[in-house]
Amino acid sequence: MSFPGYGAPAGGYAGGFPGGFPGQQQDPLFGYFSAIAGQDGQISAEELQVCLTQANFSGGYKPFNLETCRLMIGMLDRDMSGTMGFPEFKELWAVINGWKQHFMSIDKDRSGTVDPQEMHQAVSSMGYRLSPQAMNCIVKRYSTQGKITFDDYVACCVKLRALTDIFRRRDQGQNGTASFQYDDFIQCTMST
Amino acid sequence: MAYHNQYRPPHYNSAPPDQAFLWNIFQRVDKDRSGSISDTELQQALSNGTWTPFNPVTVRSIIAMFDRDNKGGVNFNEFAGVWKYITDWQNIFRTYDRDNSGFIDKNELKQALTGFGYRLSDQFYNTLIEKFDRQRKGQVAFDDFIQCCIVLQRLTDVFRRYDTDQDGWIQVSYEQYLSMVFNIV
């Protein structure tokens, strides 16, 4: 099962946050990064939340879900510091733009939310082959009043990917079944 | 980690509060007077003792636990259960929060969970703190403590359901695994 959503093409940052010192950093995103990261040069989940809220990723200028920010940082956080440096931020920015485009393409009526039916299609189009029951269970977890917002959609994508990785690593024969010992089950599942 | 040690939900023998007292609270929490307390209303009424908003995920879990007909809130009868549930957790939390800081640290968490019958590795406590410490203090606040216990209990329950021969191992398909854990973590 592939996860094309993760390697999605960068949407590019089209926002006016000029910054950085001329000549020092060519990347237009760097100025933006340093403005958010502050003095420590690292972005925490809270800083990411502020940033994504300001960029209005969640729509309607609602605060972007902090839990989703944590999940995203966890996904890219290779040194397990709980924060992100510039390379990770850049990667995340590309990924999240890819997700946003994907989300907008499923959100046909541009309401800023997708319904469970649209979500089913979205998850299948990412390459996951799931039964309607499993799909229902997942979609239900991430919907509020029958709708899925962008931040919940992202949380769902990240979670699905992490859990699939965990499973795949234990599916020795690649036959779709895996064995878990209790300790391992609790620990790996909790660590996502 | 010992699997056979069962998790016991808190039975802290707090005396049931009287109805008039509860009704009074219920009415104050039910801001829109709908006769049912929603996630948001409950969240606003709860305090984790640290001046930060109560963990919304915990609130949702608690409401879901007592909301029998899936209406997205709790009525007065169900609220009595919610009240008792939270007070019991509060008493437990206070027992382990020896220095009354409003947070429990790794050692206190270890004592609490060991008291519930969990046998977890030292390293795993780091993972737990890392996951449930929303305020990034290296310690766990009241609401996050409840959340931690709820998640541990649910994962253990779901594991036990699949471990029919009780040997501490399960074999599951990809979909079973996803369905098992998706609603919990």
C-alpha cells in the first residue's frame, strides 16, 4: 500500500512574508520559518499551530488543531526533539500543501469540509484498500457532526500512515497478517 | 509488562452527591439550557488546575462514555455518572500528586499505573509522558492523566478481546489492526 499523499508535489508558498537576509538565504520560505521559530531556530507544535492558523489552513480562521500539529512534527521529527528545524519545516510545508490541494479537490462544494462519502474516496485514492467497515471506523473517528475538516483530514492521513508502517514492519510474510505481543502492541500503538 | 494484571477503573468510594446539588451544577454547566451538556459546555466547566483549557480529547472521551444514545451530550441522569467519574479520578490524582503541584511526574505516574496493575517498562513511561504531556513540562496534568489511563485501558481491552487463548500474543489482519486502534489513539 503506497502512500502517495506524503510525497505530494509542493504547492509552493504563495504568501507575502518577505524575510531573511538578502544573499544569505535564497529560500523564500526561510524568512517565514525564522519569523515563526523565533530565537531557538526550531518550530514547536504550538508555533506550528500559530503558523498554520495564520495561513488559514483550517479555513474560517479557526485555530488549527494542536494535536494534528504534534502528529505532523512527530512524523518528520528525526532527532525526536519534538520540534522542527528548517529542512523539516520545508518538507512539511510541501506535504501540507499537497494535502491541501488533495483536500480541496475532494471538497467539491468548497465548503471547507468533506463528508464521509468524499473521505472514503479520498482514502482509497491514496492507495489504501480498505473494506467499507474499516473505512467507516476511521472516518467516524475524524468527523465532527458528519463532516471532516482539513486538520482532521491531515490527522487521519498521518495516523493512517504511521499505523500502516507499524503493521507492515510486523507483517513478516507480507501476507496481511501480523503478530503482536502485548507489550509491543501497547508501546508501538501508543507511540504513534 | 504483565498482561494478566487487569486494569481496574477507579472505584474510589466517594459518597454520591445529592440530587439538588448536582442539578444546580448541571444547570450552570448547561449554558444553552438544552437539557444536555455538550463537549464544549463540559470543557468550559472543567478545570485541570493549571489555568489551561481542559483537554478536549478527554472531554470527548468522557462524554462518549456516558452518552448512551449517541446524541453528542449528556442529560441530567447521565451527568451524575460523569460527575462521579471525574471526582473519582480527581481523588486518585490527588493521592499520587504528593506535592500538590497539579502535575504528576514520571515516578508518580509509575506508582499510579503500578497501583492499577500495569507492569510497564521504565522506558515506556518516558513514551507516556512524551505523549500525554500537552503542556511540555515533563509531567502530566490532571486531564492528560485521565486521557493516558483511558487510552491504556482501551488498548488493553481491545487486545484482550483478540487474545482468545490468553497467551499475550495476538495475530491480526491489517484491517483488524486498524479498526482495533483507530478509535483509541
